[in-house]
Amino acid sequence: MSTPERPVAAGSGAGGSAVGAGGWAVGAGGFSWPEPAGMRDAWCGQLRAADAGRRVRLCGWVARRRQHGEHLAFVDLRDRTGTVQCVVDGAHDLRSEYVLAVTGTVRARPEGTANPNLPTGEVEVGDCSVEILAQAEPPPFPVTDRVEADEAVRLRYRYVDLRRERMQANLALRARVNAAIRRAMERQGFIEVETPLLWTPTPEGAREFAVPSRMQPGSFYVLPQSPQIAKQLLMVSGVDRYYQIARCLRDEDLRADRQFEFTQLDAEASFVTQEDVHRFISEAVLDAAEAATGVRPPPIEKMTWADALDRYGTDKPDLRFGMELVDLTKQLAASEFRAFRAPAVKAIRVPGGGQLGRSRLDSLVERAKALGAPGLVWMRVAEGGDLDGPGAVLRHIGAGERAAVVAATGGEPGDLLLLVAGEHRTTCTVLGQLRVDLGRPPVWEGPHRYVWVVDFPLFEGIDDEGRPVAAHHPFTMPHPDDLDLLESDPLAVRSQSYDLVLNGWELGSGSIRIHRADIQSRVFSALGISAEQAESRFGFLLGAFRYGAPPHGGFAFGIDRLVALLAGEENIREVIAFPKTQSGADLMTGAPKALDARSLAELGLAIRRQ
Ligand code: ASP
């Protein structure tokens, strides 16, 4: 299904509170603007009818200018709080984006000229004297939320783009979220500790950025994928409760929800259980959401990984909409249609989907196959409640079975049922993806549904050499009830790891860590990491553990993603001041750039041209 366009703001000018015309929260959550100071004594966007008669000095940019004859101009002046109309007499050469200081008197607009779409629309500033603080070239695109400029141009002139109401609101929202997170963590006794950026490989599994050392040519630092090892060392140090709003760097392909560098709330605590970690983090997330939207979400529910897979076909369920997976294995176990005699048969019900035409249905079948399903069977619920669909399938399904399918799925006339049969996990994940394709509302719609997904498997599968692959990182503590299975049935071992999911986006993950050397060496050996390899990769951490490691666990969640969802943005670039493009370029600075020969020589590097 195509993604609907995000609505574009209908009016310009930020309000001091409530939600901007485009749906983004401008000053929600008890937020108020700072006292004006310095060269100004009032904010443009804050003037109201009650200010009439006040003499004010405003500073800002010319958002719009309408000339009335030679000697009268209406100038909309913009600062970060919004715009206000200034009536300027006399000849001035005032152009878009000029930077002005305007001194004038606030007055009610003449009868019939108020603008109800603008928070300052009842007033204007008259008797103005104007000082031009800086001239400006014409902006590369209009600075308004009503016109969506090409993204490459926006990124090239990001400093202009950020003047728009939507971007100002996003940056302010991000700052409120960070501040609320800090307050929540401090209140719960966490202390902020900064950890190095020039570091050594981290075991998160992503590709890493390397930084050449000038003092030791041929040697490299690695930028941290997360402060994972550092925070575990801090637990050995007795810090007990650590947090950091940390920058993490991963050299991975960029997507709408991924940049090379991103910001996490990173936290770790000693002598805690999973439940304690969930409580600490939930508090920070709910406080942040409240600071952003003004409304505190309800307590965060929990779901096991197995349940999430069974019901939603994914470990990041979007709970804003239904269309849950329905198990039909029993109902169809005796079916004459052989494909249905499989380890699992599951279905989703698409309300009203009976309307979909043949070519759309064919493309769903292709999509299911591309996702790994052996096939996809579709059926419509007909008037009267019986099933209708391809004869090749329905011919082999008895009336009793058809009725059982309709009853299990809750099918109503006009609905479409999509069935997949096969191995349990594939059946679930394929239907889970189709559920999202067909039913997922746009990001800015519906409530924010947070969920903790718990009891992840310790290993996510088997690699080409027959070794289990760690689902989180190799320091994740197995579930105490499953320790016996570590060697005999590794894929059945649950871990003490957990994810936090919001509307189908993984916000972050964490785990209780292994602090005991005997369990760690069993996990390393299951992963095929030899004692020597472990020593060379993580020797300093394992060494530290020999000096008294407390039981500990933690979590990290992506602030870019949280803020994007709270702002109703589909792309995290919209909540990052200076992001990179999909191909990793910074269009404003031109980075990454070649280094000159001298710098290369100093670093002991030579570039080999392919
Ligand atoms: N370091 C992990 C990550 O960045 C989170 C954690 O386990 O605390 O995903």
C-alpha cells in the first residue's frame, strides 16, 4: 500500500502552546518560552491582543513582505516562537530573510483584518522603526512549511531549512525529551558518566568506523557502536547506576530510521533484575513522552518474544491496529489440501479486503513468496458467511473446515483472508509483514503504543558453519531456567534480554549481562569463540571481571527514533540538526572529503586507487 503523504502545515507562525497546524507539537507539555533578553524585549510569536499599547523591540528575519505603494510595507517578522505582522512606514529596502530589529507599538488589527490562522493574528506592530542588522541573499527555497522543497536542497542549506516552524518545533521537542530523560535518570539515582569516543571494537555486530592514529602509524582507534563495554566496566568500578546521552557510531547502510551516528539513552545498573531495568527505563520514556506531548502514556505493557512472533509475526509489533495472526493449524490439519498439512497454518483477516482485484492479489502472492513463504492462499468471506476463492484450494476444503476458518478468524462478509502454511517461524514472519503492508497506519496517526518484548532467544539461528549466532551480544545472560540446554539445544535457550518497541519501531534493547566467568565461557564456546579469541577481543573486560563483578544489566534506546515518533516524523533526518543523506554524504559541508597528501603522510596512510 502506498504511504499517505504527511499533511503539510496550513498556516505559518508557531503558537506558544498546543499543536502546530501540521500536527507537530510546538510548545506542548507545560513548555513556555524563555524571557526575552539581550537586543529584544518581546518575542514575535507571543504577542496577543492583551499586549495592545505595549512598546516592544523585536528581532528576527523577514518572513514575508508586502509593499503597499512606495511608503507602506507589511513585514512578517519571524523568530523561533513564530511571526508577527509589522507595519513599516517610509521607504526601506527590506527583503526576505533580512535580519531586523524592529521597535514599535502593539495594536489590534483594524476591524475585519484579523488572521484567525495565526496565533498573533489579532495584532500588528505599528509606528515601527527598523534597523537592518544583516542583509540576506534570496533564500534557496521559501522558508515556510507550506512548500516542501527538494530534500537535497534542504540539506545543502540546512541552516535555512532549520528556520522553518516544523524544524524549530522538532529541535525544541528533542531538547525537551533529552531534558526529561536526564531528570528522570537523575531522580532515580543514575549518574552521567562520559565514555571515550576513540575506543576499541565493541561487540554489537555492526561494521565500525576506524580512526588512524598519528602517534602510532598503522594503528587505529575504533569509534564506539555503543558504550557497552565501558558501561560494564563502570559497574565493576562500583558506579552502580550509570547513564549517558551517548553518541554511537555504526558504519551501516542508512535508512529512514538509521544514520551513521545516532544518540542513545545508555544506562546500566548493578544488583538489579530485568524488572528493575524496565522500571527505570519506562520512567524515563514516559517522562519524555509526557514532556513532548503533554500527556503521560499508560504503563508500558509486556509481551514475550514468542507471543509477539505468534500474534504479530515480528519482534517489533505495532499494536496500533488489529489484524492479529490467527492459528488455523488444528482447523486444517485433516484438510485434503496437502499444503495445509504443515507444521503451522496461519492467517490474517483484512477487513474489507474482499474488494482487492486480481492483480493486487497476485502481487500479494508474489510478495509472500519473496518473503520466503512456499505460497499464499487468499479467500474472501462471501455474503452468507461462506468462503469464496480459487477453486483449486477451496474444492479440497470441506464445509466444516470452511466454517471453522471463518469462526477462528472472525471473518465478516467482504473480508479477505490470507493464509500461509509451512514452518512456524516463516509462516509467522511472512504474515507479520503482510499485516504491516496492508494495515499499518502512517507514523503520525493513532496512539503511541509502547511494549516491552521480553524473553528473546539467546541465539537467533545457526550460521553456515553450524554455530549459533548471538541474538543480542555475547555478554547476554541466559534465562536461569534454560542454562542446562546451552550445549544440548542452544536454539531453545531464552535469554534475559528485552526490547522496547513503539508503534512497530524498535526503540532499543538491553539485557542482564553475564558476570560469571563459568557461564561466559560456556556461551563463548557455544558461539565458537575460543578462549584465545575471547582474550584478544575482550580480554580487558574479562580481566576486569576477575576483580569482582557485580550482577548487572542495562538498556539503551534511540533518542532519534523516539523523538521522530513523538514528532510524527517518518524519517529521523527530520529530528537531527545536521544529518547525512542515504549515501552518507553531508551535502552542506561536503564530507566525507579526501585528505591532502601531507595529512595522509602524517597518519602513515597511502590511498590505493582501484
Ligand atoms: N549496547 C546495546 C545497544 O546499543 C544496548 C544494551 O544492551 O544496553 O544496542
